Amino acid sequence: MSTESRNSTELDDLAGRLEAFVRERDWEQFHSPKNLSMALAGEAGELIEHFQWLTEERSRELSDAEREAVQAEIADVQIYLLLLARGLGIDVVQAANEKLNVNEQKYPVDKARGSARKYTDL
């Protein structure tokens, strides 16, 4: 099995487990795209807080406790993103691959390598 197939299967398994978790608690009623996107933004903000005042170098050198806290926030972001995507019928793996294809065209290696400039400025 290819890595992409395995990752897609694992993502589907996670989504199924997550949907069961939500259904068992009767939380579907609260999971509109508006609410899920707001929850996602909130969790992304919580992730950002862990890096807010760190230097570039320090942000790469987290302690075990800091890494564990960041991991929990990344999980929260993933959960809300997956719930939002599934609720809207979006395959996140397919969407990411399609977006990467677009970005490969916008940011050709010969122009973008080593540059942080936006594609319109390359």
C-alpha cells in the first residue's frame, strides 16, 4: 500500500472515530460550518500562543513539555478542520493535493527557490 493510500485510510479511520464521538454526544447540532470554522480559528490562535514571543531559533527547540502542548493544539486544529471538511463534503487529501498543484504553478522552483516573496512578485 502506498504512503498516500495508507495516510488517506488513516484519515478516514480518524474521521469515522471523530464522527462517532460527536454523534454519541449529540453535538452535530452545534457543528455548522460557521461554528466549526470559528472553533478552528480559536484553536489556531491557541497554537500560535505557544510561539508568540519566541525567537525563530527558540521556536525550533521546544522542551518536551512545550512540544506536548503544541501537539495537543495541532490535534485540536486537525479535529476541527476534519469536521469542517467532512461536513462540507470536502476530501482534505484531495483538496491539499489540488492546492499543491496550483502552488507548483504559482511558485516555479527556478523563480521561488530560497525566496519568501509572493508569487505575484517573483
